[in-house]
Amino acid sequence: MKAWTWDRYGPPDVLTLREFDEPAPAPDEVLVRVRAASVNPYDWRHLRADPHLVRLSIGLRRPRPGLILGADLAGVVERVGENVTDLRPGDEVFGEVPLGAFAETVTASPDTLAVKPAALTFEQAAAVSMAAHTALQGLRDAGGITPGQHVLVNGASGGIGTFAVQLAKVLGAEVTAVCSTRNLDLVRSLGADTAIDYTREDFTAGKQRYDLLMDIVGNRPLARLRRALTPRGTLVIVGGIASTDPLLGPASQMLRGALASRFVSHRIASVQWRPNTQDLNYLAHLLETARITPVIDCAYPFTALPEALRHLERRHAQGKIVLTL
């Protein structure tokens, strides 16, 4: 099989498309023929070891030999391990793996996969897992969202943000979306009650206060974000795509938030997505009933992964960027 690997940290140019032996599923795994995948900041952070903290899990000086990049995927189950009972060959699935999705086949745990909604293309399904899991768990678990709350999503036009706007509406909130000028119509079409153009207005300086603020961008100090909250409001720190901390990256803002939350009236929480079948099935139901929809900026062929990652790093994509196999 063909798969994308890298033997040194750096820009997308260090990626190499190589031939690998097809993996065999362990007793608790399935083998999936990948039909589509999507790219995430998670991928370029691993590619570049940005932040340096990434090196602890994949190699201090260089990536461990044979690592394959990629997390989000959609495809068809080809083989199942002897202990797998919920999936069978021929099932169309979507979900994610820790690494390895940018390949023609990949082994995966059934616990991070779900059956693909029939109405979705493989490309649409591949755009869901990491972004939608993060948005859902950020709003529901970290944020404790309840119907009627005023929710602000900072970074509303990206992969996580487009799902966060839609899910907040599904969960009964009044939603304010913060994005650039060109994305105002997009976030309104996703259900945002109010759209703020950050190039013209600073939401932290306005009079409106929010019960829940989901910060996906990470480009404002905690003190300014807290100014936009109600006295008992909740700040959810997602990932911080704008983080420049070379050692800890987005984790530095999360650590500051955890420390500050001990001394302020606001609740400050962070979210680390946890892919699981139960949430994927919930998302699949919302997708099947058209209550949410993946926003796809563009699709690249599998052989153009470096170009897709360069597009992602420019941070101008609306929603997700996908790969087709």
C-alpha cells in the first residue's frame, strides 16, 4: 500500500509517499480501506514537531521510522479481528486513528469508528470526527452548555468552529460567531444568530456578555476573554491554532487557564477531544437528519497531501480540507 511518512521534522516538503506492507488487524482491530481523509492542525503539529512537546510521543530528534501521518478518515472495512463483533467486512465507516490515516489502508479500533450515514459521501464523513468531537465535547462536557445560554464561538469559520456553531444551536443556545469579513455569510448560514467581523470589532471590548465562550483561536489573553463573560460564565479553551509557544503550544494557554480558574469567579476549562463511537453515532444522527452538515473548503487528491497541508497552514480555509483516494 502507499502511505505518507516523514523522517525529519519540518514543512510539508519533508513528506514522502512510500510503499508499505499492508497492516494486519489485531484481534481487537479492523482493517479499513481508506476512501477519504481530512487534514487538521493536529497533522502539521506532528509534521513540524510544533510545539516541541509533540516529540515526547513520536521521537525526540526525528520521527520514529515508519510513522504514517493522518487521523481523520472514512472508508470500507476489509477485515476484522477475531474479537470484533460490532463491525464486519463491507461496512462503510468514519472516525479517526491516532496516526496512520494518510494511507490506502489502516488498522483502527472499533471504539473510534462508527457506521457512515448513507446520505454522506466519504469526503463529507472524513471531515467530521476530530473537529466535531472537539466542538461537541467542548460545548457539552467542558462548557456544560444549557438551552437558552448566550454562546460565543471565536474562530467560527474553521473546522471546529463550523461544527461548534451548528452544535450550539442544536443544543438550544443563542450563538454569536466571530470570524473574518469573507466568512460572515457562511456562519450565518450555519445558524449563527449574530456574526462579528473581528477585523472591525473586538468582541472583548463590547457590552455584550456571554454565558459560554469557546476560544478556538488562542490569540487573546485570558483577562480579555474573561471580560466578555457574564459574572459566572464559562471560558472553554480549545486548542489555540494561533499559539506561538515553541515548547508547549496550545497547552500553555490551557495551563494558564487551569491556574487562573482557582482564583476567579469564571469557570475556565479546556478540551482534549476523545474520539468514541457513542459520540460518533450521535453526530451521525444529526448528520442524517440534516441538523448539522460538514463544511468542506476544498478537496485534494491523495497524492497532493503536501499542498493540502500548506493550504491548511495558511489558515484561510472555510471548514475542512479533505483528501480523496
